[in-house]
Amino acid sequence: MGRTKNIVRVSAFSILFAMNLGCFENKKNDNSDQTTGLLALLSINPTLGNYVYYNGTPNYSGGTYTAAGNVAVGEYTITNSLITRYDYDTGYGASYLYGEVQEVDLNRQVVYVKFRSDSTYSAGDYAWYRWTYNGGYLYMCPDLSGVSNQTTLAAAKADNLDYYSDPSNINAGCGLNSGFSPTVWSRLQPR
């Protein structure tokens, strides 16, 4: 029975994909419209949703600059075309990041974005958000690798994700080797 369901799913996907191949106009080898259109059509980004986020695991005790794991510190809204991150004012000022989705890599569990001009910082720069699941929770690590130097998608994609983030260390594995002290992954819980 399971094999039949998988064949039906693959066949349905193939039919939808084939039907929509001709629906996109290719302009100067720029396939960002195709990518965004396919993402919207197929909803392949497994992180879609509206979330409140917390630092690290639920029992994370907090740090010098980070609140404990039971204190909400911000919000994420993730659609097929935009990742919005809102950091509450916890003493350093509130901030917004609006990342237009450029590409989703399911194998590497990463979404590449370009920050809009109305972002609090990093406007026009490219970055990544890496996700993982741990203990039944969805976690997100934002790119802390030097976003201001990433002025192209290729530059963001050239980052060694494992060098900058460790999904096995939720409470201190984000922002590794970035010039910042390693920090916590963000735990996303549905709003």
C-alpha cells in the first residue's frame, strides 16, 4: 500500500511539474521568477508558517546577551517568497529583516535570501537561514558569517554551512567562526 501511495505522489508531482514548465518566461538566464513560482506552486519549503521564536532549547538558561529558552524574543513569518524576522526590543532596540527567498536547498536544509531595502540592517545583501529539527522542534540559524560582504547569491551560497553552524549543538552552534561568539539557534513555535 505504501509503495502505491509513493508512486501516486511521484506521478502527481511529475504531472504538475510538466504542466507548469512552460508557464515561466526565462529572461537573460535569470531563473529567480521560475524558482519563486515553483516554490509557490509546490510549497516545498518545509519551514512555512508564523512563529514566535525563543533562544535555544526550552531549558536553555540564557547568556550574557541572550534570554533564557522560555522567553519569547521575536517572531518569524515564513512564506514561499519572504522570510520576515522581527526581533523584540530586549534592550538593544527592535529590528526587522525582510529576506526575499532566492533559493531553497532541501538537501542542505537552507533558504537563501536577499534582504529588502526596508530591513533594519543588511539591506541589499544576501544571506542564508539554515534549519534543523531537534527534540520535536524546528530551529533556525540565521547567517552570521559576514553578510555585509555577500552582495551576490553566489557569495552566500559559497559559505560552508557546517563551518558557521552546527545543528547538533542547538545552544551554542549558530554563528560559529563568524567573528561573533557562537550563539543559540532560534526555536520556532507556531503562533
